[in-house]
Amino acid sequence: MSTTVRPRPPLFPVKALVVVGLMIAAALAAVVMAKVGVIERRAAPVAEPVMVRELRFDDRPDGGIVVREWPSEGVVTVLEPGAGDGFVRGVVRGIARTRKLMGVGADEPFRLTAWDDGRLTFADPASGEVVEIAGPFGATNTASFMALLTAEVQAP
């Protein structure tokens, strides 16, 4: 009895590998042409800040967070425990954790900025972290941060 050995099909279709290889080659060629000046590179327009507020977040014994404008120390709002502002709390806690690991104290303010290109950023100048709020996190979470940016400040 004789057995016939069938050749195994290739793991990847050859045509697909050729297409992917050509795409990679085209991308590399475009980068090289831009570097040597064959293709004109245009700088992205620089966004300007429309509104900026520097904030400090102070924990209360009951689990609330007092949001203060810096340097006036005026109260922007109080994030009550269990309220619907968990996204703000989560972002602040995440960056505060990074600060703690870096040995940076809580006295340094955070920077909340609305840009003329529609972006909203929450930045920590002390650690260099920047969180893009508008867009990836949805309208409700963006509104939570916009409320911090536009709220009237109460005297300390």
C-alpha cells in the first residue's frame, strides 16, 4: 500500500504577504522622501488656549474633594462622595498616584485648558502627564471637566 504525501498549504497566503510588504515599502519611501525634501512637510497648526484654570484638589475626611482655584484658593466646587462625578475623581486620582510615585506633593496645581481647536486637556505640569478629555471620553465626561473650567469661584 502506498501513501501519497500532500504538500501543506502555506501558513500565510503569498499574495497577502506581498501586499503587506509593498505597503511597508511605500510608507518607508514616503518617510525618506519627506526627510530629504522631495515631499513638502507641513507643520500642524498650533492650537491656542481659550480658557485656562489651575486647580488643586483637597481631600475631605468624609471622602469628598474640594476643588480650589490656584493661587486664590477660592472654591470652584465640592465633589461629594458617591456623586455622579466619578470620571473626574478617577482622572485626578490616577495622576495623583503618579505624583506620589515621583515624590511630588499635592501643593502643585493641575492645569485644565480649553483649546481653540476644540480640545480639552487636563495636565499635571509637575509630572508632565496630559489627559485629552474632549473626544475620547464622551460628552458627559467632557461636561464634567468643562463645569470645573467655567464654574464661578467662591471666596476661600
